[in-house]
Amino acid sequence: MNLIHPRRLARRFGVLGVAGTLAVAALAGCSNDKTSGATGSYGFHEAKQDKNSAITVWVDASRVAAVKAFQAANPSIKVKTVTYDGSSNGSNSFKTKMALYDRAGKGWPDVVFSSQNNDASWATRGTGGGQAFAARLDKGLIPSSTLSGFAQGALNPCTVSGGVYCLRNDLSQTVLWYNDTLLKQFGYTLPTTWEDYQALGEKVAKEHPGYIVGSVGDTFTPEVLMWASKCQANDVTGPRAVTVNTESPECKRMAALIDKLVADKSLTTLSVFTPDFVKQYTGKVLLMPGPAWYAGAIFNNKESLNVPPGQIGVGAPLAWGSDAAVAGNVGGGTWFISSHSANLAAAAKFAEFVTTADAYQVDVAPGYPAYAAAAAKWVAKQQGSGYFATDMSALTTAAGQVWDGWGYPSYSQEAIWAKTMTPLLTAGKSIEDNLGAWGTAIKDQAQVAGYKVQ
Amino acid sequence: MIDLTSVQSAGSETPNRPAAGRVREDQVASSRPRRRPKRAAGVRSIGPFFVAPYVLFTLAFGVIPGLYAIYLAVTDAQGGFAPTANFTTVMGDFRFFAAARHVALFVGIWVVSLLVLVVFFAIVVHAIRVRWLSASARLFFYIPGALAGASSVMLWLFVLDPVASPVGPLLRALGFDSFPSVIQPTHLPVIFAIIAFWTGAGGWIVVMYGALNNIPDELMEAARIDGANPVQIALHIQLPLLRKWIAYMAVLSLAAGTQLFVEPSLLSQASNGVVPNDYSLNQLAYQYAFDLNDFNGSAAISVLLLLVALVLSAVFVAKGGLFETEDV
């Protein structure tokens, strides 16, 4: 991070000002020429191919198992594994590192796993006249039979202007997690609408203070609640166009629900990943709208709530009144193939394997597979584990209900929510009153990222 | 990046050491002017040998990257000449003036508290006549500065979380019961100033202590004989004689402070983005380079920072008489 260090300059520039001006003039004479070559059959210019060369694969720690499964199944292909943070928590390391390789003109890995789902927006655009990082997959690099096997809408984050540029690792559709044992003990029925949910939240606050029906303390809160309420905060209408209207009735109804239940303390403003949350709410989570991966990350996790087997149930996404229910989505990783790869065949084989093969997606993967056939087997396996109190069909239902009015722009909605709305929630201020400020923050960020905002 | 440790801790960064040494040498030389002509010619010829590594490092890590930044700032992504485009882009960014305000507020709070408290503590420690007490006080002040920048910020992540903090009861008494409530946006300039003060002030107290030792005993003696009490001595003898040192501290602190980066970056990661990752100007430059992939815009912000730091430093150099050569 010391690339540019003005302090040292500040002390030295005065002395070297004249020499500096001359050197700048000299540097200005040169410029880097990057030319993109002829387009190959897959829709991009291919590097010189070498079928025996090793492929370099970047994965996060959880996905090392995917590489191992691939190597066990394909011992003839040489794979070099590089572990990185998966670009998680807004670190943007995938994008950052590729930007540096773009500048250097070499060094790209062949396949990259990203825990984010908005990378296609930048990876499909070349910088400074160079070739975009992501290889187009739907022009023969990955068979169309494989692409069509993914769940409905699963490849939306990978699709830019009709082309597919990545494979989805897992889905993170939101469902209504609940504690079946507690619900029965308190004599409540499982809500099916947001109105019922709010009424139950208010009731819990009165009858069983200390118990909660959800959390709004995480950066992905808007993806769990606003997305599932069809709030038009993130409607990506074109490769560089977005429509933002955060003051619609759809946004306001959910904001009012949040305000009411936060005031009642049946929604907590603590992040589910804090020690404080675990301390205060172990055994006290009645309902919890959230992504599919909450099961393993929060409920069935010794480090977190550690709910005993036979208690946790999964309910379908909630609807507003008589509207059709829609689901939100929180993440779900993606696999990219580099358009600069010298061994596209092996890279494609790898990406196809880790997203579709039972040996990884069913046997090992912790999340709900994006590939439909694997997902069915994964659900069967989870049900067979005996941990859950109910069947898992709600997950499958929700997978097809993710609302498509919430897009995948290059900037992070989570980061915007975190810096504009989370402090308000913490300070006990109203979300409904500040929906306008949220919208302005989104529009500003979109404009800076080069989006046309409506 | 705030790089206080490099300014103060022993030998962690070569280029800063000769700068500190140079000032000290000036002071020593100017207080004993007669010795200078007696120096042997051989001493002079070895000078360039000692200076050479400094010059090389300065060129490699200061001047050349700096010139590259200026080149990037006045060209576009294709390398064409664009003298103002990058500057208008970054200054039109909605985050630019917010970030500038954050940094200005932080630097204001931090530099003023640094100047006042460091001088105060140095004079107090210097006034302690008990040898072991004075020495242990200096060591006590210095210890936090010996931690590397990032690791001391990591330490503060725990201090600021009421659940894990050793001063948790104090935080709760102030009405903060969770980490997010401590790091509300309005608290941030003060929090960063406290962190920076804690990591950096100790080193400066030791430097100021050295400066106080440089004041001739006869002068202090004379003041005491004339009936000046310790407060009068501090105000009328020690403070005026410390002027250059204070200006020197202000210049380096300003330059370091305007580069606020490590504290907000780590807090941003730790708070899952509640502290934004574009809080300071240096972070914004980083965002330009690596999020927007706009190295030219990033360079433009850096050049603007350089200009501001240069102007402010020039003011302090002039007001503090840093380059004056008359006897102290």
C-alpha cells in the first residue's frame, strides 16, 4: 500500500522540483500500447494454448476441498493452488490483483473462485484497451447442456449483455429459518406473510422479551429484507445503467417493519457474527429470515448458536399480503475462467467439475449447490442427516423465487448499507425516514462507478 | 499511511533517520560554532559515502514513484496528455470533500493535542529530578511507539469493543454498549486522533526531552537565580527555545496525518464496512486505483495531497524558523 508515498515526496520535491519537471516530460513521451488480437472461436482472443501446462487456481480456504476433489478425479491435470481471501467482506482482492496483472500484462491465474457475486460487472470489461479478464463461457467453452443445468436464475450474476462469464458455485436464497421446538412451546404458528411476521414479532416482544425474530445488524440486511420486499434499490437495467427508487411503497413497508421491531427489540441490531450476539441470543432465536447458509454458519455451528438437532425448521420465503412471495439472496460464490489462460481446456474442465460434480458439490460442499441436479441430491443428504426438524423443500422452493429486480452492479450494496444505514440502526434512528439518504448514497456510488442512474 | 513508527522508532526506516540526525547536528553545530573550521578535510570526503544510501533510497522509493504519480495524474488511461481531467474527476467525486473534511478534522485534533501534550509531558518529565522515575516515565511513554503501526491499531480494535475491552466498564459508563455504538461516524476523528496520539506521542516526548537537555544549564540556572518558578521557566525559557523542535514535529506530523490510512482501513474491515473504506483521502486514492481501476485518478488525489502537505509544511517551516541558522 506504499505505492504512492506523498510524505516522502513532500520533503524532497522542493529540492528536486526542476529535475522532476524534466523527468515528467520525458516519461510523458512513452505510453503503453495494448492491442487486442483477433477474436477466437469462444468470443475472445486466446493465448497460445498448451494442453499440458499446469493451471493455476485461486480459491478461498473453504474451497480448497474442491481442488482436492478435482485432483482426485483428474490426476493427469496439473493444478497449482493459491489460497486467498476469496474477495470476501469487501476486500475486493480479486479485482485488485487482476488490475495489477492487467497493468503488468501477465501473471493471471487460470481459474478464480470469488465469494462475491458481482465480479462479472468488472471482469467483463477490459481496462486501458486490454482484454477483459473473464472468458466468455456460452460460446462453446462450457457445453450449453451444462449451462442449462443450473437452477433458474442461478447464472444471473454471471450474465452480462446476454453472455455468460462465470459459473455459480452455490445459491444463497433467503428463507425463513425458525426454531420449531420454541415455536410449539410458545404456542405460535409459523407466519406465511410479512404482516403475520411483524405481528408475531410484536407479540414476542411483549410475551417473551429477550427472544428475537431476526437480526438487522449485518451488512447483508438489505439483501435479506429489502430484496425480499421487492424494493427497487438495485435494479440494474443494462451493463452500465441502474434504476434506484428507495422511496417506493415496497421499500417503505419493509422499513416500517424494521423500525417497529427494532424499537420492540425483537429484531436485534447486533451482527450474527459477533460474540455478543452468540452470548445474548443462544437459545433465544425464534425466527430468523436469512440465507441458506445460515444453517451451517449459525445454527449448526459449535462456535455460534449451536442449536441441538431436531429443533431448526425451514419455512418458505414470506409474502406481503396476497402478493406472490419472493426471496432475496446473500452472496453465493462464482468461478471465473481467465481469458488469458494458456490451457483453456483444463481450466474449463476444472470449473465444470467444481460446480457440477457430485464428488464436490454433494459430498463436500457446505452451501446449497447452484447446479440443479446436485442441489436435489444435496437437499436429500441434508434431510438424511437428521439435524433439521422439518423437510428442506422450502429451500428448493426459494431457489426459484429469488426476485430478479435486484441486480449485480460493480459496487457493493452491502458497503453502502453498512456506512449509511447501520450507524442509524445502532443509534436507534428510523430507517423509514432515511430511505431517501440511502437512495442518494446508492446513486452517488453508482455514478462514481460509471453507471447511468435513473 | 501513517508511518509514525518510522519517524520515531529506532532504525526502522533509513530515509527518516538522517533527517532527524541532520537537525540535531545543526543544533549542536550552531550551539558550538567554533568547532566547525577545525574539522579535517577527510571528514568531508567521507560525507558523500554516508549520504549515498539515503540518496539511492530516496530516488528509488521517493522521487521516482513520485514523478510517476505526477505523470499519471496529468495523463489519461491511454497515456494521452490530460492536464486537468483527472483532477476534475476526483474533485467531482461525492466522496472527495467528505474525505478531505474527515482528514482535516482528524489532523486538526491530533496535531494540536500532540503539540500541546507532548511539550507538556516532556517538560514535566524533564522537571522530575528523581533519576529512575524520569527514566521509567520516558520508557513508559515510548513503549506504545515501539509497536508497529498496524499491530497497534489491531490492539485498539479490542480496546474499543466494550465486550472485549479492558476498559469495557468505562465505555459502558459512557453509554457505549457495543462496538458499532463506539464507532459512530461522529466519534471517528477523535478515535483516530487518540489511536495516533497513543502510538506516536511517546517517541516525540523522548525527542523533546532530548531537546530540553540541549538547553544550556547556565541559562536555566540564571533563570532560577532570578527567581523564576518552574512554570515561568517553561513559558519564557524552555518553550521559546523549543520552537524549532515543535515546528519540526508539526511538519512531520502533518505529513503523516494527512496520509491517514491504516486506522480507518483496519476499522473498516473490523466493523464490516460501518467505518467506510473511503473515509480518508489516501483510502479514496486506493479505491480509485483498485476499485475503479483508475490509476490516473488515484495519482491525482495523491498529487493534491502532496500539494496540501507542501503548503502546510512551508508555513510551519517559515513560522518555526526551522531553517534559520542563528544561535539558539
